[in-house]
Amino acid sequence: MPGDPTPTPRPASRRRRTPVPASGVEAAPADENPAADPPTSADPPTPGGRPGPTLRDGERVVMVDSRDRRYMVRLRAGSEFHTHAGVVAHDEIIGSAEGSEFRSGSGARYLALRPTLADHVLKMPRGAQVIYPKDLAAMLMLADVTPGLRVFESGVGSGALSSTLLRAGADVTAYELRDDFAERARANVVALGGDEVLARYDVRLRDAYECVDADPPFDRALLDLPEPWRVVPHLTAALRPGGIVVVYNPSITQVVRLRRTLDDGAWALVETLEVLHRTWHVEGESVRPDHRMVAHTGFVTHARRVAP
């Protein structure tokens, strides 16, 4: 998706416009990827959760062209992958090793790879805008999410943050106001983790500004809301002492109000940061930063809950 490489701060809303993908790679236009139908179920299971040696019928793959543009495709016997550069039959891909190269009828080259979590986030069907991979990675590390932790999330949107937390093994309770966003998020997390992931994913149509119910208290809280300072007072009771809250905001004015609330004495080690993603051009001994970079997409604020 072409876009401004250094987006300016956006209004205080989670429903943001689409910036340049945080991978630093221009994504292929959606209308050039008709084979990538919306996910409705996870890829075929593999014993132990490890991918098999070959690509299978029904599995999702990312087709990468010579310009590193990525197209999400679900393999179906008898189907074809179409772009402006020609056609590749799915039957050629099914049964091949991951990382194999294919050529379209016009000679265009494509690598077939299984999608990463970042690919899933960037290509998932969306209602609300997603938090991009560079920020999700920072949030996951700052929150110190490990398997089995009880995590509260609010502002589910399209499910990018939910998918990331569930992939890390957390048990997620999420509040969302809009039923269509909640349903889309469920579909997207199932597409990545399978139906069994719903046992660890509880999406409730509730307003976190009104209350946050937790018995026992949560271990972590991650927020992507226009007014997170309205939720923080509820977290003083809903988050256990020593717990961590991490908040994503696109606008610095949101951060200023949030920080005032976090200075009430119930929180410590408060910090706000942003993540800048800059790739480098390396060709032999000629090296330089790339001309484009993904600079500001949002601010990440984190804090620790202290004992009463």
C-alpha cells in the first residue's frame, strides 16, 4: 500500500488511516491479490505445531515477487494465482518445498513462503486500523507476556494485538464496543491459531471506560483506545500489584493526558517511547540508510502497578 513514509500524528482515535507497512516493504495492492480470500479457518494442523516439509492444499502462503511485494494466497487444488504479471497454478505450488521459486506465464518470479505473524497482521481483513508489527513487537516485550498470563485488552479492532498476545500463549479477555469489530477479530485470530485458540480468547461487548471486571486480577493490560486515561483508574483494582500496563496512542496529546493519570501514585517506572523502523541499503561495500523509513506510527507508554 503506497503511502507517506513518515506519517504525521493522527487524531485521537483508534480508527486510523493506513500508513506504510511497518515491514518497510511496499505491500501489494489488494485488487492485485484476488486469490487471497478472507480467512475463515486456520491452516491444516501439523503434529507438534511445526510446519511440514511441503506446502499443502488449504494452506495459506505468501507469494513474494522480485520487488519484495507480498500476496497472501490460500492454496486450493485447481485454482490459480493471478497478478498483473501473469498466472501461477496452485497445483504447481502444492506439494513443493517452502521457499520454492515459481514463474508465471510471462516469466515473473515468485517465492512461496508460509506467512509470518507480521504477514498475518499486514494482510488480515480489517475494520479498524491495526497496530503495526514494529509497535506490536515493542508492546509484547515491554508487557513481558508469557504463556498462561491473564491479559486484559481493550480496543480490539481487527485483532492484530489479540493475535500477537495469543501467539505468545496468553489468556486474553478483551472488551470491544462494536460487534462487527469483535466478530472480525475472532475470525482473524482463528485464521492464525485455529478454533482451539478461542478457549483462550474471550471477547466481550463492554465499555472499558465504564468498568473492568477482574476476579482474580489480571497480570497485564494492553490498551489501544482514544481515551485510555479513562480506563487507568479501573486498572488500579483490576491489575495485580507488579502487573504491567502498556498503551498505544497515535497522538502525543493523548500521551500527555495519559501520563497525568499514571502519575497518581499507583504506578511506577512510567515511560513513553516510539519505535522507528529504518532499513539499510547494502550492496558490496556501498552501504547507506534507505531513502524511505517508517518513522512515527504511534507512541507506546508502559508502567508497573505498585502495591497499595
